Amino acid sequence: MPLMEALDLKVHYGGIAAVKGVSFAVEEGEMVCLIGANGAGKTSTLKALARLLPATGEIRFAGQRIDGMPTHRLIRLGLALVPEGRGVFARLTVAENLAMGAYAREDAAGVAEDLARVYELLPRLAERRRQLAGTLSGGEQQMLALGRALMGRPRLLLLDEPSMGLAPLLVEKVFEAIRAIARTGVAILLVEQNAHLALTTCARGYVMESGRITLAAPSAELLADARVRAAYLGG
Amino acid sequence: MRQLRWPYWLGVLLVAATLLLLPFALSAIGTAWVRITNLAILFVFLALGLNIVVGMAGLLDLGYVAFYAVGAYTWALLASPHFDVHWPAWAILPLGAALACVAGVLLGAPTLRLRGDYLAIVTLGFGEIVRIFLNNLSAPFNITNGPKGITRIDGLSLAGIQFNASETFLGIPFTAPIKYYYVLLILLLVILIINLRLADSRIGRAWVAIREDEIAAKACGIDTRNVKLLAFAMGASFGGIAGGMFAAIQGFVSPESFVLNESIMILAMVVLGGMGNVWGVIAGAMLLSFVPELLRYTVEPIQRALFGRMLIEPEVLRMLIFGAALVLTMRFRPAGLWPEKRHKQEMSVAS
């Protein structure tokens, strides 16, 4: 049984269908990406998974139905979201942001352990722990958003456009961090407009086009696919 | 915990002694000043309550005075000849706080999805609705006595002490305002401790998280709906307590005391003092309560001494100086006179 599974997921904005019935799955410890053009419905799909948008269809996580569950309960099950645009708490320090990531947890010892692991994984955060999050660079803020999500000790991370608005050098740094997180055994569902980066990072990919999943294959196949190359990889 | 040294305790002792002797010093100048101080303390309650909603949780509430009204009318209706019921203070003060709390949830529940300007408009409407209700609930059944208000409200009486009457204790005359001052001082201490604890609690951090980014707060596992409702409820109940004490001290309430201007004044106290910082908010409330009164007592004599007659009405000058003070504060101390630590840090990094 997959860790997370969506069946016939549909999202409507008023009368307009943004996601027209998509089904996909993420296995334990796996890195999967959802690629597609602007407006294909990638972010809407992710928001539906995180229960930030009303959607129809079935979502299962760790053997449990989560459609109909409020967002704030998901982290307790092990499903963490890194929202689009990072969403760090600008007027809290780095350390306070990380502490908020563990808001739902009551095992103080485990939290301290995870904090040490996050600082080890993302050493930049350790250097800046007393600094206000709003004063960090874009790349550092993305790292902080990742670290904060890890503080909930998730089994699956939902990443919404982590490369958005970052300089190429920083994008590489952020993706290094994402790979490092994946190596610790956390499954990742990555929504990304930069198809090449997403496919070279993840093992598997889904291609979304105007609200539907049109292709699903291992990344190597998608990278070689003529249609994908033409549409998303610049020929 | 850090060891606190004797200068700290000496400071505490000095502040305590000053606060305890203050009403006698003030009544030497004039009894009016004790009353003014009492009203200023009520505004501190209100500003601290609104600070929870606006400063900590970041929800702009322009109808906060409605909760003050709920507390005041609870006391007025249940302890006055109007219905000829005279409930004891220990029952109506908490009841007023509880009803204000319910009103807070009633306002909060339908506005949960709103933020910023939209929330401000709805809360402004709520404040007006409450005031208009108070103005018109005099027919067909006379509940609030309409614009005439409710008079001859019972004062506070606790443990056999009538707070509305003067008495002499150990040869020292205790007037009604002085007695109320001590009650308000004790209430202030309790409310202050609650606010300081809240600011540094799990729930306080959840409020700040919602203020900063609501989606991220949800993703962190914060039940934003309940936490926001709690902010409205807690903020409102402090307003309710202030309202109850207001009715008891004044002996008279009417809808005129609960107009939009009052809401804006309380908001100005929070913003001027420094949103989110309990001490700043107290300073803001004190400043905006006392300065207008000082003007009232000084503007006229000064003008008469200088020009031989009064050129500008104190009320006009009051608004002028008030406006100028706000503009200057926002220009030179945009985070307030005494900002929350994080605002200050942010401002200094930005510059």
C-alpha cells in the first residue's frame, strides 16, 4: 500500500475546474515530482492534498482517509507542507520558527533531537538561529521552511515550488538540501515548474496538463520522452 | 532562572510605594485627578484586551468598544433601579466578562476567513450594531432605556465595604475615587500578569504565528480557527471587565459612551504604545488618557495669561495636538513608543 494515495481528485474555483480528476501515489521514502506548465493545476493539487482547498475525491495517507480532515491535523499524522512562497514567520527568529514546526508535538526529548538533526542537515540555520526570519535571504528562508517542516517529524513532505524566486546558485543549494532530506528516509512530493531540475532530482514524475495527469513514468523515461522534451525541457 | 539582585527589588518597592501613595498625592491637587487616573486604568484594561486581538493575533478590530458596552450594560441592568434588581458585584463582574466573551465569539465566528481591511469593516459594523441596539432597545419593551441611558447604578460593594461612600480609616480620609483606585490597581495587577504570561505562552506564540502567516501556521499544526476565536474571546472579556467597573464607578451609562471614536482611541493607544508589547500598550493608554486632561486644565489659563482671553477652545487644541502627536510618532517611531522586541529588531535591521 502506498504511503499517500489520491483517487479522482477534483478542485473547482467557482465554476472553473482547476483539477479534473487526478489519481497518483507516493510510496514510503520515495521522491516524486509533479511537473507541468503554469496553470496546469499542480499547486491546486498540492493545496487539495494539504486540505487548504475544498476538493472531491479520495485522499489516503498512511492507511487513513484524510479528505475531510482540517489542515492542522495533518502534521500530527506525518504529512508536512512547505507552502508556496515559503511562508516563514518573518518576525520570529530562526530558532522560534523551528520551534513552531514542532507546535503539535509533546515529546520534548524527540523535538530537541530533531532540532539538532535539522541544524546538522541545514548548517546555515544554526549560524543564523538568533536572526529574524524576515532578514534572511530567499534561499535561507526556503531552507528555514524546510527545516520547520522537518520539525514535525513528517513521513511525507509536500514541497510547493521551492525554486520560485531564487537565483540559480541558491536553487542548487536548496535542492541539495532537499536531496539530503530525502536521504534521511522522508518521502517527498515536489511540485515544480523547473521540469529538468525536478526530474533529475526525483525518481518518478507525473506530468500535468490543464487539470489532468497526462503522463506518469520514471524520471529517466520522462527526460527522454519527445513530448516532454518539446513542452517542458526546451526541446 | 537568573538571580534578581537588590536594585531590582528596590525598584519594585519604589514603584509599589508610588502606586500606593499616588491617589493621596493626586487628591491634594484635586479629586478630579483621582477620577481621571481611574478612567486611565480602565483604558489600560481596554488597550491590553485589544492588544491581544490586534497586537498579538494581528486581527484588526475596529469595534472593540462593543465589548466594553456589553460589560457596562450587564452591570447597569443587573444592579440598578431600572429593573429593580441588585445583584452582587462578585456575580455581575464575571458575568459581564463572560457575556463579552460570548459576544467576542459571536463576532469572531463569522469573520474567521477575513483579514485586514475586510475584517476591520465587519468589526466596525459590529461595534455600531451593538451601540444602535442599546440606543433602540427601549420599545416595545424597555430594556436599555434608549439614549437616556441607565442612571443610579449601584456602586461596587465587596466584603461589607461600600465603594461609593467616603470613610475615614485610621484618621485618613478615603474618598470613593480613592477606594476605587485600589480596586482597579489590584485588577490591573491580575490583568497584567495574565497578559505577560499569555505573551510568553504556547497560545501566545500561536497568535504570533497566525499574525505572520496563516497558512504556515496551519501547516505547523495550529488550529487557527479555535486560536483566533480564543483571541477574540480573551480580548473581549477584558473589555467586559473594564465595562463593568466603568458602570460601577460612573453610576450612569448611555450608548453615547460607546461610539466608534472610543474604539479608535483604544486602537490608537495600542498602536502608539507599540503593538504586541504589554508595557508599550500600557504606556500608550496612560499617555492618551492623561495628556488630553492635562490640556483641559492648562490650555485655558495659559491663553488667558498670554492674551487676556481664550482664543482656541481646549477641545479643538486637544484634537490638534493629538493628531500631530500621532503623525510624529508614526514618522519617528513607526513601531510605537515602546515596540515589541521583534518589531524593533526588524526596524533596526531594515535601516
